[in-house]
Amino acid sequence: MGMELRELRAFVAVVEEGGLSAAARRLHVSQPALSQTVSGLERRLGVRLLVRGSTGVRATEAGTALVAEARAVLARHEQALRVMARYTGPGGGALRIGIPLELPAGLLDPALADLTEACPDTRVQARHLSTAQQLTALRAGELDVGLLRERPSGPEFDALLVVRERLGVLLAAERAAELAGPDGIALDALVDLQWVGFPRSGSPAWYDELTAILRGHGLDLGPAVPEGQALIADVKLAAVASGQAFTLAPPDWQQPLPDRVTWSPLVGHPLVRRTWAVWPADSRRRDLGRFIAALDRTVRS
């Protein structure tokens, strides 16, 4: 009658959040997967842990007893990891991180600083790769953790949502002045312009989500970017500056904009780009664990 740490974390989150939906958002998992985890724990223990109602869930007497024990176990586990990190090696000397283009500035700085302090012998090696390339490298053991635009399915990887970016639009300044309203630019207003996008092969799930929304607003996406051809920022900006095209970008896009190009928010924020930290579920590297824990704290702060 064993219990896994992930089950205990899931159960504690449900009790603390008072519902499956909020707990699923906290743990960055789907609600059905979380419900299945908790139900499996109840079946294995042979006791009812939660009472489910229209207003949420509450712990039974057995559940109240378990949540106290679970918190103690999880706290001791974290303490054990911190203690052992003083003695264990860094896990190979190098922590190999995959990084996509257009990552928010400073996102990784707190986690890397924490890693440097806790594991001074670990060297960070960063590689700029698309989501698909990172996933291939993770499966081949060539990366230890990647920052992906989509979350892989299945038990092979663990994942943490690290950032949600509301995308806006880059337009020629005169075009933006014509189309902008008090709350920004409506996606439908871009129907006469060409989208300067990216190849589907780089991140298929994100590409399909994004293009479905654009088509749903009546936009003609034109010819697809050839597979394997990523457009650099200068090419995108040159196309946008012509006044016949637009591209999408977060508000803190790191590339300097020419005078002829401006960024505007989209009305209603219909496009949200998510970035996930993804790593092998069976990894036992202490430095990786420290890095992920620090990322998690950064996300929650």
C-alpha cells in the first residue's frame, strides 16, 4: 500500500485549494488527470479522502489525517534534497538547457543565481533550439531541460508552466494609427495584411493553436513559411515596415524597433503564448531539481 510523492503533492494541493480546478492550475496538470490521481490514491488506501460537492471539495476525517502526514513527508523530502545537495555531485558537470527565441528578459536569472549558489560546480550550457528540436534532444539525452512552447503528453516528461505572454501585433506605424482603437487593435482588423509567421515544424501544437485563432477571425495566412526556415527579427521587421504585413510579439519584445514600426496590444488578448520547462520524469539530478524548484518559486512570486 505505497504512496508516491506526486500523489501526496496532488492531494495536498486539492485540499489547500478547495477544488480540483484550482489545484490543477496550481500543479499545471489537467483536471481529469488530477482527479484520476486522487481517485487512485483513495482506491489504493481503501478509504475516502475527499467529499466532493457543488462548491468544491473538503477532506474527510481520514483525509484530514493524511494531509497533515503528507505535508510532513513532503517537507522532510525537500529537506533531505537540500541536505544531500551538499554532498552529491552536480550531475555530470554541465546542465544543458534548451532555450527558444523570444524568451522574456530576466526570466531565468533568479533560478540560475540560485543554482550557482547551491551547485557552484555545475556549468550551464544553453542552446537556442525550436520546440521540436528541443524535444528531440531531450529524448536523445542531449538536453537536461528545455523551454518549450507546448507541453508534451504522456509520462515521459515532467513540466512546469513558467510564463504566459499576451501577444500583441507589430505594424507599420501609419497602419497602427489607422487601425488602433482605445483598447488596441482588433484581430479582425488585420484581414488585409499578410502574417509574417514561423514554420509549423518548429512547434506544431502551438502553430496549430495560433493559426486556428487567426483563421477564426477571418485572416488569410497566405503561403506557409518553408519548413526549417526560421525568419530572423530583421526580416520580420522589414516586412512589417512595408505596411503590408504584421507579425506577433509580446509587449517586452527584446529586439529594438525601427521608427517606422510600433507594437500594439490586441483587443481582448486572444493570443496567449505559453512556455513550459520540460525535463525527463526519471531524472535524479540534484542540480536540475534545484533549478526547477527555483523556477517554480520565480513563477509563483
